[in-house]
Amino acid sequence: MLHKNQLITELKKTVEDLTQGGMKLEQNIKDLECLNQDKERQFYSVSAEMRKLKNEMTEKLKETELQIKENEDKDQKLIILENTVVVLQMEKETLYRDLQETENSRREMQVSINKLNEDLEKLRKENGRKQIHIESLNRIK
């Protein structure tokens, strides 16, 4: 009888341990789901910010291209003036310097846009990995 009571006590303890383990596992799953939701919110937040920055950079690029066009037009006018009238050397140097600064700005903006596109691609890949992880956790359930 004593042996039977010991077995029953051990079985009850085992059932309690399994129940506690199951509850801990459920809590871990809930924690992982919350963490994944936070990461997804961060991803969408970063994606929105990236789109905003990309749009801003695109606008700046358009402005820069317009400035380049205006400077090219100025250069064409300068050539015509040089052929007909003597132009001050200082004004010519200023126009070329402005054109070079505009071109440098355009190149910097293009590098920034490329970097933003790379960052966005990395975030998309990370989100894909997280989705696979969620799906594997759901299969475990």
C-alpha cells in the first residue's frame, strides 16, 4: 500500500511538473509572439521612415537636377556671351564652382538613396526570417 501511495505521489508530482512546464512554454510562446509583434511594428515604422526619406531624397534629387539644368543653361549662355562679349573671369569661376557643388550634392544624394534601398532590402529579409520563425512556432503548437 505504501509503495502504491509513493507511486501516486510521484505521479501527481510529475503531472504538476508537466503542467508547470506547459504553462512556462505557453508563456514563452506568448512572449515570442509579443516580441515578434514589436519587431513587426518596428519594421513597418522603419519602412515608413525609409519611404519618407526616399521621397525626400527624390525631391532633393529633382531639385538638384533642376539646378544642374539651370547651371547648364547658364553655361550655354556664358559660352554665347564669351563669343560676343568679354565676361569677367570671376563670374565664370563662380558658375563652374556652383555647377561642381551641385554635381557633388547630386552624387551624395544618390549614394544616400542607394544606402536607404539596401537598408530597406535588409529589413525585408529580416521580416521574412521572422515570418518563417513564427510559422515554425505555430507548427510546434
